[in-house]
Amino acid sequence: MRSGLYSYPNTQRIVYGVPFVQAFAQEVQTVDAQRVFVLASGSLTRHTDVVDQLRGVLGTRCVGVFSDMPAHTPRTAVVKAAHEALNARADLILTLGGGSITDAGKMLTLCMSNAIDSPEDLDRLATRVHADGRVERPEFNGPSVPSTVISTTLSAGEFSALAGCTDTAKGYKENFLHPKASPRTVILDPALTVHTPEWLWLSTGLRAVDHAVEDLCSVNTHPMSEATSFQALRLLGRGLRAVKKDPSDLNARLDCQLGAWMSIIGSSAGVHKGASHGIGHVLGGTAGVPHGYTSCVMLPHVMRYNHSVNAEQQKRVSEALGEPNKPACDLLAELVAELGLPSTLREVGVPADMLDLIAHNAMHDRLIHTNPRKIHGPQDVRSILDAAW
């Protein structure tokens, strides 16, 4: 008999299909925020008027805007933004942008409640994963200031309490987790996403596909996430193709957003992901590969590597993608190609002489150690990297 536990995330509201200005104006009233600090995508700030629209809603309640957060959420930029939010006495953090901005918002709230004065201070909060898979999670304070996320990509970090942040001195991305770090409210407005570059929208959509696939194929599946992951793949499979065909199709964009939301339910259920995510974290932090691209490149090869131990689960992936008699690894590779996304490490700029370092660093990511087919050491990671190169 199966048994398990599902913990509902700390997020209180997810608003979808409503114009972001209208949805956020209601949110400000609901929480009675008086001092809102905005963490915004640099490209949205420079090339659109969406930040100005938010300023118009907030008026004097806007106490600061930070728009200099680089990709992969480096510690230095996080601490700088947190200092600005603290000095502004912010009582609500609003993030507007993709996955790096979303992670930065969660990191800001943790910095503000844990007296983080320097990038080195974040060592006190970081999850430590040893090469043998042993995980150490320190105890620290949860956020004292709530956050709201207006998401413009599909990586789905807004639905999770986990934040990724890169230690540029060490050259890899670390995890930071507090169960109350989830945003209070998430706003999904498909009309806003037309500003997102096509490559970013589609590749983060593959990241959401990766969430759903690795949950369906996990060593510890959960009935809630089995259902949501299956539906996520149906929505994402059709939605991503439709947006590629017609970028103005807002219904297809909303399908993608809802699919991304459903793809992340396994994280709340404690479902373990595998090597596609584990290697992907290292490709981002060590080699600077955009996290959506990491899934495009790694997921089909990890599925091939794992097929001998979870072939029946992989059939569910094929079924969700509409071709139950075709290998899931081939379907995923075809989806990547159909969307015009990169499929090799060479295409995303990873040199061959970096593969050993990536394989070594990957052993310090906890998801390498929960891969369905056991990974015994860097040599096994290297074999997957070689297939993807």
C-alpha cells in the first residue's frame, strides 16, 4: 500500500489570465503594502513601459527599483539589492521577470531576515551537498517581508520555496531553502509575456517540461504530481508548438503558464528529480549556460541513460506527449528540434575541456544522487556529458 505526505506551499494566491497591473493593484490593497521595492528585469526596464505602469499603480508606495540582476542570480548582486531594500524599509518585494529575477526575490527576503551583510555571509544559509550525496541544510529565519511575483518565463521557480544563487567565487550555483520562502502571490499574465524573447520563452518551457518528465520518472513518485505532471506535458506540448507558430496566441501562452505551474507540484510533494536538473544546475553556475538551454541539451540524454531502470514510467511521458508507442527520449529531442532550440553542449558554448570540471561539480548537486539510475561518480556524469556534447 502506498503512503506519503503532501505539504501545500506557502503561496496563498495564484492569479492567472488577468492583466498584471489590475492584479497587482488588487494585491497591494489586499496586503496593505505601503513601501514596495521592485526587482525588475533589466530588459523589461530598458525596452518596455511595464515598470512605468507599475510605478503608476504604486505612486509614492514605490520605494525603489533594482534592475541590474544578472543571469543565474549571483551573490554579489543579491546582497546589493537586499541592502537597497532594507535601506528603503520595504514591506513588500515585487519581482517582475524570469527565473533569475524570481530567485533573486526569494534571496532578498532571506537576506533581509538573516542579517546578510556580504556575499560571504550567505555561506550560513546555503545547502551543502557532499560528493557522496549527504545533504546539510542549515536552520535560519524565514522571510519577514512577503513577496509577489509577476513571472515572464516558464521555469516555474515562482511556485517553489527553493532559490538558486550563484557563488561566482567558487563557480557554481547553490540552493537555499526555507519552507516559507515561497512568494505570497504569483501573477500570470500571458499578454505580458509577448515581451519575452522567443528563445527564452521556449527554452524555459523546456525547463518546465523537464520538471514534469523527471517527476513522472522519479524514484519516489506521488499521486498528486503524477496527475499534474501528465497534464503539464499535455499543456506544454501543444502550447509551446502553438506559440512557436503564432507568438501572438495568448491562449497558447496561458496554456504554457498553466503547464509550468502544474509541472512544479512534485517539488511540494517531495518528489526527487534527477540528473537532467542536477547537471543543469552545474552547467548554469559553472559554464554560464541559460537554465532553459540546459534542459534542452541534457533531458533527452538523461532519459536514454535512465531507460533501463524506468522504461514503464517513460511510457507515461510518451503518452502525455501524444505518441505512446514512441520512445520518450526521441519525442523530447524532436520537440527541442521543432522549437528551434539547441540540442548539444557545443551549441550552447560549453568547451570540451570543461566537461571534467562539470562532472566533478555535479557530484555536489543533491539531484545527481536521486537520479533513477544510480550515478556512481564523475565518470558516469561524464558519459552523459559526452553523449550530449
